[in-house]
Amino acid sequence: MAPKTVLITGCSSGIGLALAVKMARDKQKRFKVIATMRNLGKRGCLEAAAGITLNKTLEIRQLDVCDERSIISCINSIPNRHVDILINNAGVGMIGPIECQTIEEMKGVMETNFFGVVRMIKEVLPDMKRRRSGHIVVISSVMGLQGIMFNDIYTASKFAVEGFCESLVIQALKFNIFVSLIEPGPVVTEFETKVYEDAENADYSTTDPETADMFTNLYLKNSKAIFSSLGQTPNDIAEHTLRVITAAKPPFRHQTNAVYTPMTALKHADPTGALMTDTFYKMVFKYDTLMHISLKAIKVIRWQAQKMRQGVKMLGFR
């Protein structure tokens, strides 16, 4: 069979880069990857990681998900505009008290994280419908299922994506088109690092002192512990995504971090929302010491499991 054409957005670093390279290196040569990014001046890391696959099973193109002309130009450059698999990965982050964020900054997050996905799907969907085949993958987040304090606008953008895809999936299935949401928890990438570095150096004088202290001395501190203990790598997410793509019947939702599944289920256990809000309130404000102890224990267990897997691999077992 001919390789499937895969278009991935946001490939200059992180998940997009890892996924593009993993698919391009597929031993069965099942994929022809079109790895895109807004700024081709940042293509160096992808080129280095791609190695011998560059310009063979992986091509790099310019695409800005906030620019319809850029999207059309990129897709028109693909033979017969034939995209078998669209992977919407491009995204931006925003954290902090909403009093310190401008409406324009908030719109910028929605433009990329939500409308960027809509633009991409809107452009490839008619061709997929005509062929009655295709797979649309969106790198979402557990924050598309569960709001997290001080992630108000980012969470809103992911909730919008989840609702959009949940509405679209039924129609798409009628045309034999699969829609899949990949929902990671914390992922250690340059993307996340920069968001938190910017937050540590930002000005919070436009909010009250209690909120500013809550964000800088509670939220940021806890976030570092969570990323250190529970954070996955871009390669982890790429592996999960590849499994979804190659499944005989791709799932609509796939969470990559099992630790978060009970947390996202709380709102469904209690439709009033009381169970969810009470649990998170106590975790943050009453039992934070216990949470940090638990995170440290999880970190040790994950480290031991990783060493065990490495040892098994060195012995030649799978």
C-alpha cells in the first residue's frame, strides 16, 4: 500500500517534532510526513532530528494556523490536496490571574488553539468527505476536560476544541472519517518551560496581593512539583498518538496519563460539580503537604520503573 500523507502543525519543537520524526522513521514506511511550522527559521532542530528521512519520508513546509492563505497555500502544494491524516498540534499557552491578561492576549490564545484547529479542519474536511476516508487528530489536553486554577483562558481554548470535535465526530463518521482527541497531562517541552519562565518574571501588580501570592508561591511551586513527578516527554505523547492513528478503530478520546483519569471523572460522578470543586479546593489549600509527599513518591516509583525497563531492554527482552 502507498504511504499515507500526514500533515502535522507546530513541528518546530516538542510534541510536533517528536511525532513527525517518529512517523517518518516508521519501519513499515506507512507514512509520508508533511511537517509544518509558522517560522521556517526554526526548522534546524527538526532537520537535525529527521536525519536521513529529510526530503524522503519527511518534508518541511511553512504553515501558520492563524493565516488562511498560508493554510491554503500549504495544502495546495500537496499532490491532489490529498491529506490522509491531519494532526493539529500547534498551540500556545497562557497562565496567571485573568486581571493581569489583556483581552487581546486572550484572543491570541483562542486564535491559535481553537480557531487554528477549525481553520485546518475546515480546509481538509471537504476533500476527506469526497474520498470518504480520513483521520483528524487533535492534540488537546486533560484541561479540555477539567479546568485547572490559573489556566482559565488556556482551559477555555481546549474546552472549545473538545466541544467542537464532539459535535463534529458524528457527522464525520458518516463519511468514514475518524476524529481523535489526544489528551495529555503535563508534558515537559520548550513550550511549557517558556510559559512558566514568562510567568515567573511577569508583573502582577494589576491583581490583589493575595491572588498574586497564591499564583507565584502556591500555583507555580506546585506546578514545578507536578511536572517533575508526573510530566511526560514529547516522545511519550508521540508514541500514544501513533497507537491511536494505527488502531483498527481509532478512539475518539485518548488520555496519555492514567494518573489524571480519576480526576477528570469527578465531574461525571457528581453532575452538581460539588465533588469536583471540593476535591480540588482541598488538594490545593488544605492537603498541599500530603500532595507534595505523594508526588515525590510517584517520582521515585516512575524512576524505578524506568530503570527496570532499561534493564530489561539491555538484556534483550521486550
